[in-house]
Amino acid sequence: MEKREIINQIKLEIANIDYSTDADDLQVYGQDWTRFADVDCACVLFPKTVEQVQIIVKLANKLDFKLVPSGGRTGYSGGVVASNHEFVMSLEKMRSILDFNADDAQVTVQAGVVTEQLHNYAQEKDLFYPVDFASSGSSQIGGNIATNAGGIRVLRYGMTRDYVAGLKVVTATGELLSLNQGLIKNATGYDLRHLMIGSEGTLGIIVEATMQLIKPPVEQSVMLLALDSLDSVMRVFSLAKKEFKLSAYEFFTDIALKHVCKHRELDQPFDDLAQCYVLCEFDENEDAVMRVFEEGMENGDIVDGLISQSREQANQFWQYREGISESIAHFSPYKNDIAVKVSLVPEFMNKLDALVREHYPQFELVWFGHIGDGNLHLNIIKPEDMSIAEFKIECEMVNKHVYGLIQQMGGSISAEHGVGMIKKPYLSYSRSDEELKIMQGIKQVFDPNAVLNPGKLI
């Protein structure tokens, strides 16, 4: 059936449906922050209710068109790219906070609620939603759940999965599932809620979520340290972990700092450049700060350091870390979001650094990561005189080496951005043949007509 006929059928079923076929909208809503896939979006649909989502999904099965569920589109894996004339279903008009239960410290939200909106709401209730990342001002809760988003405080608080107390999901056949319903204990068989978390919109469309809030942490201090080497990063981590109750331990290189300072017009934090930097966030403890700093200086790992004296200064320190992705986005970087066990990070970092410098001698490399949870982000900057297509081919030629090392060390080719279409060809580096067959079987059970997010994940 032609696009216009499909739209007319949708309008017959949902008289007030908002949609767009404007070329600019198709381009914007048809992709995420990835720039390595062509966009071919037929139409963008903007449902306002769960019932409208159900009707659209049922029509997709009946009329044989494909749907790409879309949140804030802040991912880097091509997970919401419409590349084959699919209809994009944006959840951005479903942005209401539906219910709050003070006794359970739970809030029920629609999928389009922005992460920062949930942060602010929790604060109004004297509670805390701890999952946070640089894109919190635009990422949406539904998308966070669909990718099991991590971020900067996983070290202390865990992933999005740990705060999903209940879900409402529209299946690929248009049925509505209410999963777990906010229960802390529920031993009644398979927990389909956790199957939906991280499924990247391939099994169902998350329309509502009941999120667990927690007690706010005590006042946090932030320490910014200039370090001597990659090896120093882990030695200082061991020292800090012993002395502090850490909330975050973030790493970035001098090249990353250079880009952030230029993009955000920030002053360099230290008089002299170092090879790499770490940002620690922890419960205030002045004595522990001095012990870490003095021991780190004595063993030659810490070159210089600053400790926040106010919340404003702490926020300024965070800019050096949180501004990295934004500062290099216009270069169309090829991003590797990878992870190994924390104990293997030093060996992995050194091996990977040597490997990429051998195979990427012509490219600028921007390193940063959540070292405390084993997650590294390796960004390869595209040269100005190279097309995106050429650049993608060059980077993919080396993937087998990078992912081969990850496989050898029992790591993951995608730590927090999902698989999407960019990482899909490499999934076997992190998943066995047996696992892949089971995943394909699950997809077939939930989505027999291959309606949802085709070409992604599995």
C-alpha cells in the first residue's frame, strides 16, 4: 500500500492524529546522533495516548508497514534510524507525569517524559532519580529504558534497569501489557519487564513506566585531577575507592579537554597540560581528600588537582567531562562504546590504545569513559577532507581488531548505547551463536510480522 493510502487509513482510525511528511521533519525524526546511515523516512506519527499507539501498531500489521519507535534520539548506534521507508512513531507528545506515590517513592510517567523533567520532579518531592548523563535535557524515559541507559553514576547507583518498577508496553501486535506494577517482590515466573528493558524497541513500545525514586545523597564534592598516564587512572581509582564513597569516577584525555574548552569557551583548569584527567564525585570528606591527593602526588600519579568549593564550581568541573560528546559532534566521530570488567580496565586500555594507534595513525582519537564501571568511549574524529562514507569504511576495517580484543577479554561491544544498526553486524563478538538464536526466537514470538524497528539489534 502506498504511503498516502496508509496515512489516510490512520486518519480514518484516529481523526486527530498529528503527523508530518515535511522533508525537514523526516530528516530530523528519522535519525539519532549517528551520521553513518542514510535516512529514508516515510512519515512521522505523533500519538498522544496509549490507545493511539495501539491502533497504529495494529494498522501496521494489517496494512504491512514498518514502525520505528522514537524517543529523544540521543543514541549513537543507529537504533532509531528510519532507513527503509518506515513510519517513525515519536512519543514526544506523551510527556505527562501521571501519578506519584509517596509511600512507595514511585512515580508513573509517560514514555516521552524527558530525563531532566524526572530529575526535577523527584527533587520537588525531596527524592532523587540517580540515572544521569550529558543528554538528560533531551533524552526521554522510554528511550532510556529501551536501551537500558547508564551514564555517569552507574558506579554507585546502577543502570536504568535498576529503577524500573513497572512498565506498560504495547506489543508488536498491538496488545497492552502491564508488567510488574510497581512490586518490589514478584516471584511469578518470567519477568517480561526486564526483557523489554534494553530491547531497543524491537519487541514492544514502552508507553508508560513506574520509576523508583530514592533518598537524595548527602552533599557531594567533586575533585578534578590531572594525571601522569593511563596507568595512573586505575591506580588513583583504587586509592579513591578505598578512601571515598564514590558516586562517579570519570576519565578523559588532554585531547578531549582541548575540544571541550574550545567548544564551550572554558578556561583550561590547570596551568600545565597533563596526559589525562579524572573527575571524582563523592560524599564530602576533607580528610580523605588530603590523603588521596598526598598519596597520589607522592607516587607520581597525580600531577595537579582541584577540589570544588561550591555547587557552582562542582558544576563547572562537570562541564569538562559532560561537554565532550557535544564538542566533537560536528566532526561526525565514529564512536566505540565498549566495556570490560573493571579489574581488566588497565590491561584493556593499554592494549586498545596501542592497537588503535597502530591502525588509526591518520586519525585524531578522543578518549573518555566511566572508568569506575569498566565503560570506555573511544571516538575517532573524521578528517575534514574525508567523506562520511569513506570514513565509515576506514573505521569498519579496524573494527575486527578492536572487537576481537573485546571478545578476547570477555567484554561488550556496546556498554550503554545499544546495538541498533551500527553494531548489529558485530553482535557475535559479544554474544554466542546459541544466544543469538534464542534472541531471534524471542523476536519472532513477540513480533511475528517484523513490524517493530526492523534491521536493528537482531
